[in-house]
Amino acid sequence: MDLTVYWTRFAENKLDAIFDYYETNVSNRTAQELVKGIIDATIGLKKNPYIGQEEELLSGRPQNFRYLVYKNYKIIYWINKIKNRIDIVNVFDTRQNPIEMNYFV
């Protein structure tokens, strides 16, 4: 199963916010490495979209959300079979209140 990985605007905005925070508070290099690591963590989804665990906090939604973990971040996605792609919908900082995860759509 070879699917395309698609980043929603919301997920891209989260990556931008992560980059901006680390660039301002740590360094440009750290910001680049962190964002690159998050993106690279999704590469394996193309061939094996089921490697992520199901996200129980989003189980009441029609999509079957799954997630990958990279450092302190959950990369939340679902398999969009209609468009033959993986939709990455959020990059959630696990240091936040988990209830906040429900407000991304």
C-alpha cells in the first residue's frame, strides 16, 4: 500500500509554531532539527500506514485517528482511503492537557 502523505494546513501551522518557538527560545539549528525529525518520522507511513497506534482520545470521531510519537510530540493522522493518502492533521505537544487535542478540527 503506497499512499501519499498530506499535511493539512492546521498541521503545517503547528510545525511553523514549533519552529518559531524553538528558534526564538533555543536556536535556529535546534528548531530545524526538531521540525525535520517530526517530518521524517512520517516517512514510513507511505508504505505502512498502520504503524501508529489508535488515538483513544479521538475515538468518537468518524475517522480512525492514529498517531506516531517523536520526542514530546504526537503526530496525529488518519488514513483517507477515498483520496488514497495519509492526512496528517495535528502535531500535538504531549506536555499540554490531552483534552486540547479535541480542538484541532
